[in-house]
Amino acid sequence: MTTVLAVLAFLIAFGSIWFTTEALKRIDAHNDAVLKPHLGKIHALVDANDETLKSLTRRLGQLEKQVHLLKLKADLAPEIERETTAIQSGLNDAQHYIPTVRLNG
């Protein structure tokens, strides 16, 4: 008698597990059907945001290059002024130079 009750209990337990899995499959299928349109919209928004982010990253790289060039140009201005004054003083010295030897060709 105990064996029959044990087998019957196993059958009922496995039947309840099977029933539960079937119910979960139906619920999952229904939820997937309900969620797919919303997930499609979310995926489209994520893709659009990803493209915008890539575009902004490229633009940021370009702006960083331009800022670097502007910094280089700003650093060059004092250097160019110093070189100009050195060249000017060299030209002034050259104007006062009088050659001592004349070469006739």
C-alpha cells in the first residue's frame, strides 16, 4: 500500500511540474508577444542614441584637434615676435657693417 501511495505521489508531483512548465511557457509566449513591439521601439531608440554618441565623439575629436592647433598658434605668436626682433636687430647691425676689403672681379 505504501508503495502505491509513493508512486501516486511521484506521479502527482511530476504532473504538477509538467503543468507548471506548460503554464509558464504560455505566459512567456504571451509576454514576448506583448513586449516585442515595445522592445523594438527601445532598440530603435538605443540605436539612434548610439549613432548620436558616435557622431558627438567624432566631433569632439575634431574640436580637440582644433583646440590643439589654436594653442600651438597662440604659443607661436611670442616666439615669432622674438624671432622678428632678433632678425630686425641683425638687419640693423648689417646696415652699419662696412666691408674693409674690396674685391674686383
